[in-house]
Amino acid sequence: MKLKDIYLGSTDAKNELLANSPEEIERFKKLYVVPPALLIEKYFNNDKYFISGLKGTGKTALLRYIALKLDESDKIYSKFVLFKSEIDEDSRKELSRASRFGIEEILENSADYDTSDYEAVWRWFIYKTISKAILESSLSIFQNTPALASFHAIVNSEVAIKSKSGFMKLIPSIKKGNIEISHSPKLNLDLNWGQDGIAKISFSKLVKNIDDVFEELIPSEFRLNIFFDELELNYSTSKQYQRDSLLIRDLIVVIEKINAAAKRKSFNICLYAAIRSEVMNSVVALGKEINKPLTDFGTDIFWNRPGVTSVQQPLLHIVEQRINNARIENGLSCLDGASLWKEYFPSSIHNKIPQTYLLHNSWYRPRDIVRLLLSAQESYPEETKFSTQSLEAIRKRYSQLSWVEMSEELKAKYKSSEIEAIKTIFYGYKQVSTLQEFNEHCDSLKDFYPEVIDLLKSHTVMNLLKDLFRVGVIGNLNKPNPNEQGKMRWSFRGDENILPNQKIYVHNALLAHFSI
């Protein structure tokens, strides 16, 4: 069997299900490895519905796996809402306009801001999504009662605007706090209807009315799941960043409230959401005490298991699973772990066993391992094993791709010119340094690189290092004795903050790109 015969998957889980064919679905479920310490059954029975983790840790894959496993029943329907892909900048502007204040007024008058505004818009959005899903799936999620007819009538009562199509139809058009609706006998609303059958009503009052009707629905045996994925922030301007933070914060609040109502009423509905750690940190800082629901009803994905050897790390099960699956597809038998690594990897790479080499060149994320092995596979498709030569030959490319990913995470706080300045600081520097040495190095660059001056005007060196630690560009090395190996600290191992009294350690995978 050659490397080209091994299906390693994609760096983005949703690309593994593009055709959504039965073959793709079965292979995805068969190859999926549940993250360690995650109780998957709790997501199947609605006890948990939030997922958080650093970029690339497998949040999208987990959501897809949950949906596919639940959809094995013909009485369950799942729908995905992709915040980043589907809710584009125009849609986010509309969501913001639909609230009583625009983002500028929110930021300037935060003391007067009615924080329920975004919640009301999200409630409307979710109710419309539920109604749409029920109608398009033809599943009786609720019993066919007058309350259900009223629910559909209210959420679809807004006067149609011709310029709105597709996703934008789910966002209400509100003027001065009011929304225009068309008359229907099923609405049961006492309003002053015009001759054209249209009336204005307070948007918050209309949403409250839907809340009341929603509580009157009667469940049936069918189930609906709605998955919110790609909850990411727009980094272009600070106003967009703040607006998206508020939107995501209130979406989290509304998901928890609607799920609580559904559980109380025994409705077969569950809303799920996957949130990147850096987004969650930004959102939590805005208040509303969302930490509690995220903790009670969520799991933070960490692949690193402290206290076990490299060989036992769960992340490597992904590699073993995919190679063994390829063996089966090629008419070969499965290999146990030790035999598999001996068959497809060299005994050592730079004096390290291959398992340790892969882990130390990753951030303990499935995406890194897949990217590294895919690069080797694409460069040496006819080889029969991942040789030292193949893994060494792609170090530069893998390092560059890793930096691109780190850069995307840094965009949450840094401009493109500032990220380029960060690269300048590390380019040709050294892997291990003290805080004092790093400070002196930054100062020495100011005479030659104006972009470094601009970066350090806006960000202190310590704040810069905190952010670089958070995304995994650097870690800490505590090595009191030069003869000892030293102890490493990394954000992806659960260490929250950098310790300034310990040495700064640039991640192994970035050395080639930084020419260190």
C-alpha cells in the first residue's frame, strides 16, 4: 500500500462531507475519534449543547458527527447555520439594524443600551428557522394544534420585502422599534389593521407573543436539531469586532434560554453551538454571565492528556484509525498500534520516536496532524511509508501554513501590518530567550523597521507575548538546571497565561518559517 492510497481527510471537517453522499457519511462516522474526556452521550440526549476550543481542535467535526449520529433515526431532522459563511457582512449589518440601536449607538450609550435587543432579534431568527425547518422537513416536530398554526402564522407574518431573498428573509426589518405584519385569521392579534391588511406592531411585543405561543406547543415523537457553527468575529474594524461579539454573546444567551424552555416543556428540540476559545474570551468579557451556561452545558476540547506518554496520546488514534481503514479498503488486515507505527514511520526522527515528533510539531490539534501528513503524502505519493526524508522535505511548507493559521487567529486584535511586524521580530531570532533578551531584541529592531515601532506603540511587549502565548506561537520553558530537559507550558495544554519569569520558547513548527 502506498501513501496515496491512505485517506487522511481534510484540514476542515466540512470538506469531508461536501457531496454528503452515503459513502462520505459512513466513512466520516467510521473514522471519527471522539475527543478525550468528552461524554458524547450527553450531546445526544440534550444534556450538553455548547462546544468550545481553539481553532483546529475539531469543533466542526464534532458537530457534524453529533448530527450524523442523531440523523440515523428517520424521526430526527438536523439543520446547520454557518455564522461565518451564511451570515455575511450585509446580514450582520441587518441584524444590527434590526436592534433598537446601531453598533455606534451601543458603544457610545452602553449605559442606556437595552441588552435584550439582540436577544429579541435572535429569538425571532431562531423561531423562523424552526418554522422553516418544520415546513421543509415535513416532520411533525409539534402536534398539529391551533397553537402551532398560530406559531407559523406569527413568525411568517412580516410583510415581504422584494429586495430580501435567501438568508436575509430570516432577519426582521424594523423601523423605530416597529415591524409591519400582514393580517391572518390565525394571528389572534388585536391590532388596527389598515385597508391593505397591514398593521404595525412593536417588535419586542411581537417576539413576546411568539414566546407565549411557543410555550403552548405540544411535542410529538419527532426531533429537530439546529447547529450553529463558525461563530467567528469580523476583524476588519473595531466596530465590526464589537458588534459581532455582542451578536455572538446574545446568541449564546438565547440558545440557553430556548433549550431550557424546550427541556421544561419536553420539546424534542435542541440548539447546538461551537465557539472558538478566543471568541468566547472576547464574548465573556462583555458580561451577561454567560460563563455559567457555557460551563454547565458545554465542553472545552483539549486533545492533550497530561500524565501519559506520547504513544498513548488520543490525538494519534486519528492517524492509526485512518491508516488501518486504508489497509482494510486495500484488502489488508488491521495492525495494532506498535506494528502500525513500525510499518509506516521511521523508528526515530531527530532522536525522537515518530509519535513524539508529530506531537511536538503540532499544537495537539487534529488539523495540524492531518496537514503535516497530507503535505508529506502529496510530495511523496508513491512512497510506502512516511520517511524521515518526506517529513523533513515538507517542513518549510508546513511551517508556512502553520504561521498562516496563527496569523488568522491574531487578526482578532492585530492589523495585517502589525502581524507582519511580529514576523519581523521573530525572523532569524532564536527559539529560546528570556523576557529581558526579547525586550532588548525588539528595541534593536526599531532603528531598521518602522512597522516594529508602530506595533510597539499600540501594544506593549508583555501584552504582545500574552497574545502570542494564547494562540500558541510561543510557550514557556522552565529550565532551572541546564542539564535538565525542562518543563514546557502551552495554552493548548491548558495553561492560561504566560509566566514572564520563565523563558520564551518559539513553537517547533514555526522555526523553519522564521528561519530560526
